Amino acid sequence: MKVSDLSIADIKLLEPDVFEDDRGFFLESYNLAKFNKAIKRDIVFVQDNHSKSKRGTLRGLHFQENPMAQAKLVRVISGVVFDVAVDIRQQSNTFGQWVGEILTAENKKQLWIPEGFAHGFLTLSDEAEFLYKTSNFYSAHHEKCIIWSDNDIGIPWHDYMDLKKINCSLKDSRGVSLNSIR
């Protein structure tokens, strides 16, 4: 597995070893020992989630507050998404900064997003299936959402899709500003 630091060093891009031949491919999508060595932490995932989204669906920017904060390991098994993580750690030098990666079924890349980050993605293909592991259970009481279009964050969603074509849930469209959680 190849592990790369991104512009916010706590977030890692993971590229599994893929063994391909004329029959198809095999990859080890998760191995506890290799994963913990790669991120230099001991993480146990407690929940797997699977979503399917149509082109233009934007989910996020979601996070859970302590004590239910979640770390995530995300990947796409069908389609293409622009995946984003925003640093919301109050004492961080990179508070409010974001990183984004194109995750596809073909490139098989995974993104490690530790606790303290809001997460979201925009579906770029006709459909996409998205899998993610979480280090804590879902808690509606602790779930929060930052508005995806927050100018203080400045994610260039428009580079990937006409903003008029973006479709998000009512809950996500009512997300709060980054400054309101500061």
C-alpha cells in the first residue's frame, strides 16, 4: 500500500496494491495492522456505511462533535466523486483549510480522515457508490453540518460542476458557517 501525505498532513491518501490480470483484479481494501502502521495510530472501526448517489449529489460537510467524533476511511466502489475534508480542529494551524481528492472505482484510492474534520463529497459520475468505515457510532444528537458553499472555506465545487446542478438534502442546505463553530 502506498501512503501519501496531503497538504494537511493528518489526512492520508491510501493506494492499495492491486493485482490485475485478464480475469479482473484483487486488492486488500483493509488490513488492521497495515492500516494502523500507515496512519501511525491504533484505530478500530465500529461501523461501515454505504451510500449511492446520483450525478450532482453533494453530501456534507458532516461531522460529529465529541464525545462521538468520528474518524473515517472512505472509498468509492462505483463511479467518481470529488471528496473533501475540512479541518475544524479549534487549535489547529490549518483550521478552516480543506483538502480534496478525486476518488474513483478505477483508481481505488482511499482517504483517511481523522476526527476533527468535516467531510463531504460531490458525485461527478451518473451514479456513485461510496463506502466508509467510522471509528465511532452514528449519533444524531452529535451530528453537525457546515454549509458546503461557505465562502470562508472556499471549496471550488464549481470547478467540477455547475453549481445550479448541485443537489443536496434540506438538512445539508441548512448547514452552519465555519465561523459559527469557531
